[in-house]
Amino acid sequence: MSGVGEGAGDASLLKESLRTKRDGGALTGDQCNWLLARVGCGQIDEASLTALLASIWFHGMEPGELR
């Protein structure tokens, strides 16, 4: 996946993804894949996951985010 870093880059990508959904934007395929992989491994803290899910609840998801 291009643009997906490790370590400090992970925190940056998480913040960017949360900000995007909070502002009503759509996540890229890379962002969705990255988030799902980390959530599945328990690498996303509960507060961040809660913020992401709340943003999805309020703003919904685009068809491209569901593929």
C-alpha cells in the first residue's frame, strides 16, 4: 500500500483518517484497508475507534469506502 507508513507514520495516518471522517470526507481504499487491518489486530485504541465510529454514524460512508 502506498502512503502507509509504520510507527510514527501510523499515528499520522490515523489522525488524518479520523479528521477526514470527522469533516464528512471519504476515506481512500488504502486508509480503509489500513484501518481495518489495525482494528482487527487490536492496534487502534478504543478512543480512536469510538471517534471513527461516531463520525461514520453521523456522516455515513461513501460507496467506495464499502468495497
